[in-house]
Amino acid sequence: MDRHRMTDIAPRRRSSRAWLYAPFIALALVAAAWTGFWFVVRGRVIDAVDTALAKEAGLGRSWDCTNRSVGGFPFRVELRCGALSLSSARWGEAVRVQTGPALAVGQIYTPNLVIAQITGPLQATLPEGRKLDLAWSRLEASLTHNAGDPERLSLVVADPNASLTAPGLSPETWRATSLEAHLRRNPTRPAADQAVDLAIAAKGSVLPALDALMGTTEPGDVDIQATLTQTQAFRIGLNPDALEAWRNGAGQIELTKLVSIKGPARIEATGQFLIDQTHRPAGQIQASLAGIRQIAGIPVGGIAAGLGGLLGGRLSAQLPGAAPGLTALPPVVLREGRVYLGPIRLPLQPLPALY
């Protein structure tokens, strides 16, 4: 009788111990499923990158990601490049841009957001023998998309320092302590406008060409807000074909806010820009200023007094929303490659054609 009881109890004890391993078995199954899921996502990312690179090549742009690798297990997908370069023939002459190592990261739980970090410097060979060198201490970008269709792009650069050289000309330089740029689809404009909002902010900006124009060398802060219309033209990139399509589609840049502060000097402006038939920038700027003694060597007081009398004293008016104490200037007009302040043509070099 006792032996029967013992044989009845033993299997029940063995079966009860099996439940002790159930959590570990479940955890192992979840880990195996997640691993499989991550590798599926990784494969899709690789396919998407290869498809995008093939599409770019078909548009005349060749990207090269040296020593490409894809990792980031378990919660991220990371695409790493030992160096990143772009070659394009869409400008009529070969254009080549290359940077240092690059990293693009996507979180498994936020698949519509991609964050990128790029190590400088950037070196670009441009048409007509021009060369651009751009360095920075940190560059980060983020892209929000919907099924591959971009919705918002942000760029943050610390300590940008640029130099543009051209044969027979002195180098043009620019530097700042920080630069931010943000693009997003405009949520209020009609779909036919294909409008994209642009915001750019630079701190501690130093641009010698602007310093010479304004007669001041102090670092400045710039805040720009604008809306670009007919942006569908740039689906094929930023090249002469895209610019010509944008011009033919009556694309415009609507400058809704520009505030530039350099020491005591302050400029506020709004305006509109487009590309004219000579492929040069054209448009008009309405500006108000304070603390500036000259523009292109011409005393501002003389301009204001002379044109104020010519225009019936209307230069004292302020732009809508302008800060108190600013004096409104006559319209700054870009026409046929020349820059005019009211009826006065400024003694500047003609604006070059964009393409």
C-alpha cells in the first residue's frame, strides 16, 4: 500500500518541478522571436538603402558608404560608414562631396524617425574650379518620415567653419558658434502650393563679406523664417534641372522674418525671391535697421535723408511688427543681377548666375 502511494506522489512532484522552468523557457522563446524580428527589420533596412542608392544612381548621383555595416541589436538599427561621399554630374561638371565617418540610427519602436551623426570635415569640388571646405565639432540631423516620404528635417551644427575658394578670387569665409536649420511641410497652405517652411538660426556668425557691407566686424546672430513653394521640383535633388523646374513652376521663397543683430546693429526684414530668366536671384526686400552707419560705404544717414526727401519723408515708417527705434529703408531690389537700394544701384559685383 505504501509503495502505491509513493509511486502516485513521485510523478506529481516531477511534474510540478517542470513549472519552475516555464518562465525561462518563455523568456528564451521571446528572445528568439525578438532576434528573428530584429534580423527581419535589419534586412528590410538594407534592402531600402540599396533601393535608394540605385534610385539615386539612376538620377545621376552616386553615393559611396565605405566599410558599410549594419548593427545595433537589440533595440536599434545602426548604419555605419567609414566615410561618406557623393558624386554628381547633374551640374554639367563633376561635383564631388565627401565627409568623414557617418552613423544613421533608427529605433525599433520609432521606425519613422532617423537620427544621423556625421564627422567632419566636408570637402566639396564644385563647378568652375570652386572648392568648399566645411568643418565642425558636432553635426546631428534628424528626419521624420511617413513611409519614406519626408515630413520634417532638422540639422544642428556646432562650430561650423566654411571656406569657399575659386580660381583668381580671394577665399570667402564664414564661421559661427552654432547653426540650426529646420524644414517641415506647411500644414496650412493649399496642397497645390507644395509649401515647405524653413527656419535657420545662427549664433556668433562672422561673414567678412557682410562685415564689409555693413561696416562692422562684431559677431552676429541671425534668425530666418521663410516658406518655399513648388518644392516638388526638388524631388530630383538640388541641381540645374531642379532649379529650372522650380523657376518654370513659379516657385518662390517667401521671407517672413529675418532678424540680424551684430553688436549695436540690428536689421529686420521680409521679402520675396525667385529666379529670373538669366538664372540669377531676383526679388525685393523690405528692411528696417538701427545702429548701422553705412551700407556698402554709403552713409545710411545720407541715404535716409536724401531718399526721405525724395519719397516725401516716408522712411520713418516701421515694418509691421518691427522693434521700436528701427528706421525703414527703401526696398532692396535684386534685378538683372544688380542690387538696388530704392533707385540707387549699390556698388557691388553683379550677382552670378546660379546655374
